[in-house]
Amino acid sequence: MKKPLIALAAAAFCFNFNASADADQAKADWNRHCKKCHGEDGSANTALGKRLEIADYTKAESLAEFSDEDLFNMTKDGVEGTKMPGYADKLSDEAIHALVAYMRAMAK
């Protein structure tokens, strides 16, 4: 009985470690690719964010307008008719999924 518990505890530790590593990488990706327009905290309180009238991701109602799939596709492919570029050539699908989770965590 102890072996399955040890294996379960080890798996939980690895999952938490990977989740933490994903969050750290998502923050680094956000700072590298998104912060200039969306702001470090997602509020879009930047010169470009204000000029482009970017949504404030610290407000739950702003993020509620988009599904995770919407956010993924907008990040990967860009948004037609806006200055939002796509990052398919710079970020893996896994990295974009981590960014979506990072964005969701910004809402207060």
C-alpha cells in the first residue's frame, strides 16, 4: 500500500513542479512578447495599450468575453484588423496554452 502512495506523491510533486515551471515560462513569454501593449499586470495601462484601446485583463468581465480557445487563437494567429500579431512562429502551442492560463490568473 505504501508504494502506490509514494508514487502518487511523487507524481503530484512533479505536476506541481511542471505547473510552476510553465507559470515561470509564461511570465517570461508575457514579458517578452505581451507586456509592451498589455502591461506587466495585464491592465493595458501602457502608452500603446491606451492608444489601441486594449482590454484590461485584470478585470474578470474583460476576460469573460473570450473563451480559452479564443485567447489561444488570438495569441497564435493574431487578430485581423488590429495591431495584434500572431505568435505561431515564436511560441509553441504549449507555451500559448500556458499564456492563456497566465492571462486568466490576472483577473481579480
